[in-house]
Amino acid sequence: MEHIELFFKSIFIDNMVFATFLGMCSYLAVSKKVATAVGLGAAVIFVLAVTVPLNWLLDQYILKDGALVWLGPEYADYDLSFLSFIMFIATIATMVQLVEIIVEKFSPSLYNSLGIFLPLIAVNCAILGGSLFMQSREIPSLGLALTYGVGSGIGWFLAILAIAAIREKIRYSSVPPALRGLGITFIITGLMAIGFMSFGGMLTGGDEEVKPAVAPEVVIEKVQEKVKKEEIANNTKTIK
């Protein structure tokens, strides 16, 4: 249940684009065609699915305070968390280079259409944000880190796929000249972000316990008991 909740939360509630507005450069530049958006979205899913668990292992066993205790008791006081950015970016850059080699080998047309934005996944804020959010939220297990990475990638994929489909159709619409291009894209993105905000209560409906309603008879009995106690107290004072 925890994996399912985290999976859907990372897609709809904590969406990288619509909740935190990360990875907007690639989101805006490569969303003119659906085919290109699908290729880049798939690459982002793969990179997030691999780098978030890898960076979780780095954080748990190397970077965080006391993580080096497995090397011996004398290393228990070491804190290498200041190296988090460097280590995370190095892991991300390695995986992006691997993706670039694979795409260039098996799909040269997609590689050419993505252009500079494929290697720029290494500095995509959404990719680094996934690892940093994993660290700040203290995800407890490797499995949950993998679930969070995949869910975050799918959320970014759905965002760029949706805006690409809309931008392909909006070419045939009568958009005012001043809003054509990025102007109408920003407006649509804002409206989509508002729509995704409606998912905020999707997984929180059962958090609060519903208190059973008190029957009117019980309320009346409690009031009568309180009145009797007050009468007894007043009679006692009168007698004294």
C-alpha cells in the first residue's frame, strides 16, 4: 500500500512540472511534437528510475552522517553530506551518457530530433530534484526510492506528453498573435497545474478519524446530570 500511495502521489500530487515547476526548459523546448516528447519522456523515466535508487544507496552508505559506520566504529562520526550535489550529479551524468549512447545507436532519428536537449538531461532540474527530494523526505527503503523515481519520471512524461498533444492541435486554433508560441504554452501549463492541484486530496481522505455522532438522548442525560450536580452543590452551600 505504501508503494502504491507513493507512486500515485509522485505522479499526480508532487508532479515535477505542475507542482514544483522543475525541468521547464526541456518541457517547453521539446514539446512541439508528440513523437519527440515521448522519446525525451521515456529517457527521463529511465534516468530517474536508475539514479534515484543509486543516489539513495550513496546517501545511506556513504554521504549521510554516520553512514560510514559499516567500515568500522572509527568512521561513525564522519559526515560527507556536503558532497551530495557532486555525487548525485556525477551519477546522473553517467546515466545520461549511457542513455545518449543507446538512443544514438538504436534510434538516430530520435537522437537528431532531440538534439542538445538529450545530453542536457544531465542538468535537468527534475532529475536532480528527484534525488534531492528523496534525500530530504528521508525515504526509508531502496524499493520506495525506486517507486519514487519511476513515479516522478512518469509524472514528468505525462506532463510533456499532454502539452505536446495540445500544442500540436493548437496550431489550427485562432490564438491571438501576442500569445502565440510560448505565451499560450505558459497559460496552458498554468491551467494544467491548477487542474493537477485537485489531486491534492486524493490520498488524504482516510487520514482523519470520523467521530460517531452522539445520540440526542445521551446529550439530554448529560445535561440533566450536570443540572442535578449544580442543585446538590447549591443546597449544600445553603445548609452551611
